[in-house]
Amino acid sequence: MKLASAIAIYFVIWWTVLFAVLPFGVRNAAETGETVQQGNEAGAPVVHGLVRKFLITTVIAALVFAAIYWAIVNRVLGG
């Protein structure tokens, strides 16, 4: 597998995993018992935790990429 192909595959995997991880642990103001000020969306997350989610996404994407890379190198995928 060429480097450019590997980077492209990892990029697609990373974004797919990110969208799966984003809703984990999100709590809005109503769930935390906080009052919502006028003009704010009631469903907006209180704490989004993006840095933690990016790290989790990176680890999961690396594991998925490693499995796909192994399958391609060992000719399980891609003939």
C-alpha cells in the first residue's frame, strides 16, 4: 500500500469514527439541572469535551486502520 493511499484511508476512517464518537457523554442543560438563559438552545451541550473525543477517535481509528492494513497486506482484502 502506498503512503498516499494509507493516509487517505486513515483520514476517512478517522472522520467516520469521529461522527460515531461525538454523541458519547453529551449532556444538555436540562439533563444537568442548569437553567437555560434566554437566547440559548436548550439542547446545546454543557461540556463538549472535544479534545478527549479527538484522542479517543485517534486511538479507535488507528486500531481500525491497523486491521484494514493487515488485511490488505495479507491479501485478505484487495486481491
